Amino acid sequence: MFRYLLTNLQGRFLLIGTLFLVTGFLLLFAGHPANPYVFYLAIFFLGFFAAQAAVVDTLQNKSPNVDLLMILSALGASLIHYESEGAMLLFIFAAAEALEEFATGKSTKAIEELMGQVPTTAQLVKDNGDVIEVTTEELALGDRVVVARGAQLPIDGYVDRSVLVNEAALTGESIPVEKVSGEEAFAGTINEGNAFHLSVSKLSSETIFSNIIRMVDEAQNRPSQISKFIDRFESKYVITVLLVVPIFIAILYFQHQNFSEAFYRGMILLTVASPCALVASATPATLSAISHGAKNGVLFKGGAAMEELSRMDILFSDKTGTLTHGDFEVVAYEADEATIQEVVYMEQFSSHPIAQAIISAFPDIELDQVNQAESVEEVSGKGLRKGQLLVGKPAAFDEYSDPRQIRSKRQPGYTSVFVGRDQEIIGYFNLADQVRTESKEAVQAFKNSGVELVLLTGDNHEVAQKVAEEVGIEQFHADLSPEDKIKFVQESQAKDLSVGMIGDGINDAPALANAEIGIAMGSGSSIAMESSEVVIVQNDLNKLYDSYQLSHRLNRIILQNVIFSVGVIITLIILNIIGWLDLPLGVVFHEGSTILVILNGLRLLKRKD
């Protein structure tokens, strides 16, 4: 904390003002006549930034704040020769402000450290084999870069061999993850194996880390509803206090108290009625909770997202990569060599786990005969299209003819991908996936907390039923399009339910955007992350449940802070009215309550999962 104070101007002013304050009290106790002037210097340094904030907010925003009350109270005390009390008031206020700033910085420190570790340069392999250093912004899709042993990956890309990667910076898990040839690895993670080549899959502005950075920036500017209410309440409350204090002084004066005494009691009211602790009730706690979530692999786009998560009544969940590993394996297929070449080429344009499984199933296939000049587009809710060739889920081929009887070759419990050309089904791939062991635990935990879970998937009925039974979800809906998923979200909203939606693909993005709380998997598509309020970096529903519990704890702490701060204000006002409170004690109790509220919010940083 002392180092923090030395590194910024506001902290240095606090230290200088404190030095003058201590000197002033020493002179006061010694009976030296210069003590008022030393207290004036203390008031200048301790109140400088509060006065600046008071003037700027009042003039620019036409909205007075608590800083104005503190400055007026300190100046008022000085006018009636209570310089020591005025200086003490500003000292505790400035100390509380510094503590709040320190708390804000501490709550985001983990995120800043995470962001600061991403390399800004990469070792690019040129066509002639030479290696040159370039900035990550210069890298293009398909470029090859060298990643040395122990080095951080500078960009997202596909590895060219089996490697060990430490993803702790992204997921919080310290155990290295094995990546096989063709699997995607992410910027900011660490190569713990031998050197390898990485084929760039995303531009530097599109990587998982760049998305995290953007979301953290957004989070700072998205306060919760309670924070917005407190901010609106603050200016109106301050105006009320400024009107009440002169009336209070006048009443005391006309009750035959001398003006100095009446004015002194008015300055006490001005001090203790200030909503400093109330203003600090939500923001430090919310930032601490957001930081805690980030350290555990869950990113919130602001306090409003965490607040909404705590109110969630029903959670709609996608299947692949959410409840299941998304680690598919091709177990059966039928297609000629030319069709397989086209499919493998097209799937390279998708980040979906099924696409990666099909690519991995044919590692030695040659693609030089594929027409690569023809563009590949992702068709939301269907699959991939390249000219007249369509690759996607069976429901997209309902109007296609089936002379080879491909539909009859689907197997219960497996995910099928069809291939069609010119309105005719010409091939298929059957793939197997496995349910995550942690999914069943998370589903049960949500159900015990009163949250209803429903499985929404574009996969077939048999696969959806099998997964739902394994994880313990009673309701499921299969063969859904993106529009169908939106319909389920809106039907629940019509019943006044707070709806959560979790998914990872482009087909989930519309439902994610429509739900009160959209939750995306960090390894999913960029559009899914953009459409969501929460991102789970590691595909683990338990992480979401931990954050659900954290959001409830945040609400409890904010409520505790609000009740405590309002209670202190009311108690101190009553004590002042009946004449049992002097300014020094009012300052200590009032500003002490602010410090306690901030420290209570910081407890969320220490919560263990």
C-alpha cells in the first residue's frame, strides 16, 4: 500500500498532508501559535483532489457529489477555528479514497498481469525457410511461425506436431495439455515441449486473448443496476443535504444557541450525512468479484452481467463442447476420394470440434486437386457451403434426394454429418463424442439451487436424449435451428423468467444475444463471444456454477454494505441532533464505515473455489 501511495500523485499528496497533520497536532499539544497554519497546509494537500473532483463534477456534470460535502465541511470547520477537525476529516476521507483506488487496482491486477504477458512479436518462417522477427499485427492467416521450447505462443494457430502446452494463463489449470497435429493452440499459452511450427488461424485482433482484453475494457464501463441506482441517488441526496444543513443551523440558532455552536453542529451534520460509504458499497465489491472470476477462467462483461447471473431462473445449454468434450472421432463414413478432399478443405474454415475431427481423421489426404479459388461460407444453423457443395447436419438436407440411402446409415447415439451436391446427398460421416464428467456435477448443482436446465441442440434426437440422460437433464429439444433456439428463449421470457443461454457456435449467437445472460465458451466462435455477457475460457460448467455462487455472494455483500452504511448515517445524524456527537468522532465513525465497506467488498478476492 505504501509503495502504491508513492507511485501516484494523489498518494504523494496524502503522505505530505499526513505529515503536516501530525506536525500540526504536535504544535497544538505544545501550545505553539503556528499550529493553525500547519493545519491549513494539511487541508490543502489532503483536500486538493477532493476539491478538484467536487468542482469538475459539479460544473461539467451539473451534479454535486460527496467530495463537495467533505470540502464544505472542512472549510466550514476552519472558518470557526476548528482547523484540526477539518484537517482530520479530509485525512480520513483522502485515506478512504486512496484505499478505494487501491482496491480497484488490486481487483484488476490479475487481469492486467495476464494481458501483459502476450508476446508482441513472432518468428515468421518465410517460403525459403528463413526465419525473421515480425510484429504479431503483421501476421496473416496461414503464415507459419516458430515457437521455441519454453516460449509463449504469439498468436492463435494450428500446431504441426504433438506438443505440450501450458494453458494456465487462459484456463487457470497448471497441468500441460497435449495438442495433436492440426489442433488449435492459443496466444499467451506456453510451449512446454520441443519447438514446433504454428500455422496462424486468427489475426492478432481476433485471438482469444484480444477478445479477453476487449471484454475487460468493456467490463469497467458496465456497472450493475445497484451501482447505477447509487450513482443517480448520490447527486439528489447531496443536494438534499446542502439544503437541509442551513435549515438545521437556523433552527439551532433560533433555539438560543450561539452561531458558532450552531454552525459547528451543522458541519457535523454535513459530514455524517455524506453518503461516502453508500457510494462505495457496490463498485469495489463488484470489481473484486469480476477479478475473482477472471482468475478462475470466467470473464464477465461488467457488473450488470454478474447481477443478472444471480437472478437466473432457467439455463438453456448447447451440447457440443459444453456438456460434452467436443472431442469427436470419425467412426464411420462413406464418400469418394474427391468428396473427402473437398470436405476436409472446407472444414478448415470452421473452428467447430466436428470440423476439427474430420480434418484429423484424414491427416494424409492431398488437397492440391481442390479448387481453392472458390469461397467457403458458413451457413448459420446448417453447415458450410462451397459452390453447390453443402456439408452440415442432416436436418439441412431434408429436401435433398437420397439415391444412395445415406439417411439409413445414421446410427443412434452418434452425430452425423451429411454431404450434398446439386440437391443430392452424396456422403456422410458418423462421429462419436463423450460427455464431460464435470457436466453431471454442474447440472445437479444448478438443479439443487433451483435453476432449471434445458438442452437445446441442432443434433439428432437420439444423441440429444443420450446426452441428456447421462448428465441428468429432464428436458431436451433436438434438430433445432438458430431460430428455434430463440423461440425457446423468448417463450421463457414471456413467463417472466430470467433466461441464461450457454453455447459456443455461430448458430448459438442469436439465442445468446436474446437471453438476459448469454454465456459463451472461450474456445468457441468470435460471434458467440461477442453476443455474450459471460465467457467461460475453459469449457467447464462447474466454472459457471462457481460464478453463479459468487454472484449471489456479491449480492449479499452489497446488501450488507448498503444496510451498514445507511445504518451508520442514520445513527450519527440522530446522535448529532441530540448533541451527543462532536466533529472528530463523527469523522472517525463516518469515514471508518467507508473503509469497512471497501474492505468487506475486497473479501471476494480471497474466496476459494
